[in-house]
Amino acid sequence: MNSPLPPTRAVLADDERLMREQLRLRLSQAWPTLEIVAEARNGLEAVELVAQHRPDVVFLDIRMPGLTGVEAAREILQMETAEDEWLPEMVFITAYDEYAVQAFEHGAVDYVLKPASLERLAKTVDRLGQRLKQRHQYPDIGSDGETASPASMQPLLQALSAQLRGPLRPGTRLAEPQHLEVLQASTGSTVHLIPVRDVLFFISDEKYTRVQTATTEALIRKPIKELVNELDPRQFWQIHRSSIVNVQAVAQVIRDERGRQIVKLRDHPQSLEVSRSFAGVFKGM
């Protein structure tokens, strides 16, 4: 490390005990000040332990029983709260070789190959250290920096999900995900087939998700956290834990008197608020 890191806490999740022990040993060598506060044997335990301990970093094996590491990551990304919008950095533990890990080669998400080598783990630790220092030095930066965020991770999670649905072997390239094209939605007692490309935005409450086109408002029972994994991330961007917007429907993004980003639409009067965790999706627009 170039300079001391702030105190950092981690949760480690892998269903293989020997792999957990090996990774814990390598982390103690590469990152002596890291405190592993809990270890999970499956995806369900990982989600529960992350909610309980609220660590700075989570190491997730991609293939685990109960919930896969990808499914656990989705659950964790929905844990942001209105009070502090806390989210941990995430690192995937994988048996993929160098062809498949191309999907991880962007700054916001990292990976560790099984078995973890000290040299590769040191690079991961350095990247995590830079992002954690940025968070401590600039706590109000939101997701505009190179930190993991729901928005930055969705394309990767979709690609990994597509691969996990089929046979997964070292050396396999990540498959292109199939995106949702038509929705069955209700308006009163009538069921409509709505082309997804026509949807302006989705907004969820506890039971239903509102589907809004330029001419129709309808309801479906699928929650946002499921929808976001089925929609094309190039066209539909999650901007809040309860809302997704069609980027082609966005007229402008402004800041209100409290500094929050507000999305104005081309063909609808409703404005949509962007939560801090998703603020980076409009970076560079």
C-alpha cells in the first residue's frame, strides 16, 4: 500500500471451507489491517451477514448454493437506506480464466481468481484502497467517482447471470444476455401487451410496479430489482432503488435547491429523482 488505509471491515463468502481459509490467509498477507468480521457459506448467509455488519468490502464467490454470488450482490445493492445510502465495495471470487474476466476489467468492480495468488490479490487490494480512500476523503462525492455502485455493476451482473443459466467452465466467454421485449400489464380488468421500447419509466411501491408509456399507465407485479436484470442496460438506467428510466425519454437532468439530480422527461410531466448511489449514471452527459 502506498499509504495507510482507514480501518476496513470485510465479509467473505464462499461455500468451500478450504477456499475461505486460503483467501483469509492471503488477505492477511496482502492487507494486514483488514478485519474479516464474518464468513458466509452460501449466498443467503452472505446477504444476512452484510446487512448485520455493514462492511466496507464484500468478497463473493460467484457460484454458491442458496443464492449465487451474483444474486447475493443484487440483494446487497438494494440495501441502500435513505439515511446514508451505504453500499460496500464488492469483489467476485471466480474460477474463470483470463478470457472471461474481461467483463470485470472496468474500475468499479474487481475479481479474485481461484486459487487466490498473493500477487493478483495485491492488485485488488490496491484498487480497493484507492476507492475506499476516495470515499473517506470525499464523502459527498456519491457515485460520480470510480466506486462500485448499482448503476456501474448492472451490466456485469446481467452478463454473469446469463452465463450462470448455462454450463459454466473455466475458459468460457460470458454470454450476451437476452433482454425483455414485451410486458403483460394490467389496466383495470384489461391485460395489455406493452413493447418495452415504448416504456418511459418504471416506478415501484411495495406490491406493484407502475409502467408508464407516453399514452398508457399500467401495473405489473414484478419488482424493480428483478426488472433491472431483464432490461437492456444500454436503454434503461436505474436511477433510484424504486425507479428505472428509459434514457431515450430523458430531456434533461437538473439539480434542485438541495443538490439532488432531477430527471425531466420529453413526453411526460412527471419528474424523477436520482438517488445519490445512482448519481454517476449521468456523468459525462
